[in-house]
Amino acid sequence: MDHIIWNVDPVAISFMGLKVHWYGILFALAIASGFQVMKRIYVRENLPVESLDNLLMYCVVGIIVGARLAHCLFYDPAYYLSHPLKIFAIWEGGLASHGGGLGAILALYYYQRQVKLPFLFLLDRLAIATAIFGFFVRMANFVNSEILGLPTDKPWGIIFERVDMLPRHPAQLYEAIAYLSIFALLWCIYRMTAMKQKHGAIFGLFLVLVFSSRFVIEMVKVKQAVYADTWTFSAGQLLSIPFLLVGIALLVTPYLRKAKTSE
């Protein structure tokens, strides 16, 4: 059976010693797309668009710092505690989406104190932008031949030639498709329903959809944490459970509150 062979050069442009990587381009597209989604929301709701520059800066810092620290502490703590200076070597790779999410939430909390808008109100709207952000980041992982899937004999298996010659689940594409679908769904819910008036509900739905998808897709991914090789569940799955539980609570609480009020 023939399989697609993937061997894209991670360097998109090289000129006079300057190298621009595909990962950097797609990460920049992730930031730009998320920013444009938030801008459309702010314009639609007559919110202070000029304050989005601060939100962008805080979120970029929060995502990078949070994602890096989470990778170092949750996926390979023994190595990074033995080589603490390597924590700063972001160019060597290693960003964990769970930590990036926490970093973005902390950044939003800091921003919220400046603009005086309800925290859950902002989280609902940032969730929509985060979903499209996640799509581009996973496409960047695909281009980089990282976050690999397990070997498979399925016809859609892809051979990542820079790694080995085994056909593997394109786990990065699975996640990218999931995030793009979640973005489309959340955007439609935001535009067409009253859920956005129930603060925390859209963010809760976002957490439920993202981390249930992540939990399932982890089943066909190579375990990233060495210490979890013999565990039933991967580190990524275990880290997804708290987010999933919080999402369920945020999703149902506004409706339970309404039902109690109407009694």
C-alpha cells in the first residue's frame, strides 16, 4: 500500500544567512487570525478595540511562557530540573498546549483588570479566537514532523521521512481538523444563539470539545512523557481531565442557575 511521504523542509525562506521557518510563519498566522476574530467581536459589541493590542501582547507572552514551563515540568521534568538553563532554549522545541492555555487565562485576567469587563465574558470570546489559533499551531506541528502519531496500516497513514519510514497516524491533522471544526461551531453559536449571554458557557463548551477531542486523539499519538510509557493513559490525557471537568461545570452552571431562579 502506498502512503504519502512527508518531508517538507522546515525552513521556508533562507536568504543571506537569515532563515524563516514554516513554524514561525504558521505561528504568526495563528496570532493574526486570533487577533482578527477578537477584533470582529469587539467591533460587533462596541468594545474598546484599541485595548486589543495590550491583550495580544499579554496573551503571546502568557502562551509562550506557560507552554514552555508546562512542557518542561510535565513532560520531561528530570531533564530540565537537571539542566535548568535549557528551560529558556525555546528554539529547541517543546511547548505544551495545556500550559499555553493556562498562560492565556492568566494573561486575560491581568487584561480584564484594566478594561473592567467581566472575566467570564472575555473568556467566552477569547475561546473562539483560541480555537482558530490552535488550528494553525497544529498545522505548524505537522509541517515540522512533530507530535507524531502511532504507526498504522490505515490508507491515510503518512510517512514522516525526517523521523522514520513508518506510516503513522497524522495526529497533528486530526487535532487541526478538530480545532477548526470547534472554531466554526463556536462562531456560529456566538452569532446565532443566546449562549453568549450566559457568561462562561461558551468557554465551558470550548473546554469540553477541545479536551475531549484531545483525550481521544492522544490514543493514537506517541507518548511525549518518557515516564508515562507504561501508564494506561498518557500525560496529555491526564492533564486534559481537569480542563474537561472545569468545562462541564462552566457549561452547565448558567443553566442550573436559571432553572433554580425560575422555580
